[in-house]
Amino acid sequence: MDPGDSVEPHSDKQLAARVLAGEQGAFDELFNQYFDRLYRFALARLRHDPSAAEDVVQQTLCKAIEKLGSYRGEAALFTWLCQICRNLITDSYRLREREVQRSVVFEDSEEIRTALELLGAPDLEDPELAAQRGEVAKLVQLVLDHLPGRYGDVLEWKYVQGMSVSEIASRLQLGTKAAESLLTRARDAFREGFASLRGSASIMGNES
């Protein structure tokens, strides 16, 4: 039996009604009664990652308060909360998979990665190769200069200066996951801008 099913349904409904009425004590009771239990529930499903479990439980309780009007007491409140938590965990895994896929696509793009690293490469002795690298570097720098927010900065820090994700996170006063997410978005923006600009340059070269 789910441990939450031992709770009397009418007490669950009463607690929900008090929360919906805006009673501060009810919010505290909801948190105190269910946070630890939901944390254990989430921890077992998130590879025992304490930080991820805490985040998802906080999200669960926030979402539960938003949806509390739909709780009818057919199941124990803890069971209802677990379902919300389970859905958030599933969404989290899907998001991570998409980010990993986007990151892998970028890292597997030899041309783009090499283009970024050209900015920090030593000068070449071969004049022809140096000229070719210079043209690509100009395109790369142009794209970086026009990327929104800190996208250009984080890409230069990562691929030109060789900073780690944790170092970038520290510089931006972000968590590691937030820095990874920022890098992913920056890579996507760079890929689109570089492809577009490279295509325009090719067309102009052909016309000339």
C-alpha cells in the first residue's frame, strides 16, 4: 500500500481547502508533511542526485499549489503529489536528452568546432593557409559579435580560452547546469548564424 493512502481522505481535502483559502499555516503544513516524503520518492528516481531531487520536489509543490483546485480527494494527497512529481521527473529526463542530443550534434560538427578554435590558434607560416584561416576567423568573430546576451562570451571562454564549464559558471555566478544550458543555447545560435553567414559568403564569392 502507498504510505500516502493511510491518510484520511477528508483530512487531505481539508488541508487542500485551507491552502486554497490562503491560510499560511496550511502552506507550512503541506510543506512539512510532504517535502521529505516526496524528496525520498524523487531521489530514488533521479539516480540519488540530492540537488536534482530537491529541485524537482520544490517544483512539485509549486505546481501542486497551482493545480490544487483540481484535487477532488479520489486518491490520497500524497499519491496525487507523487503523480505530479513523476511527471516532472519524466519531463526533466526528456529535456536532458534533447540538450545532450543538441550538444552532441554541435560537438560532432568538426567544421564549426574547428572554426571557433581557430580564433585561439597560433599563427601559421604558410601564407595561403593563414589567409584561409583568416577569412574563416573573420566570419566566426562576426557571428560571435552579433550573438544575443552572453552567448559570444561563453563560446569564446569555452573554445578560445579553454575554460571549463565550472569556470564559466563561476564567472557568471551561475550553477553548473545553468551554465551548461547557456552553452547549449549559445552553440545552437552560433551554428545557425555561422551557417547563414557562410552561405551568404559563398554566394557572394560565386557571383564575383
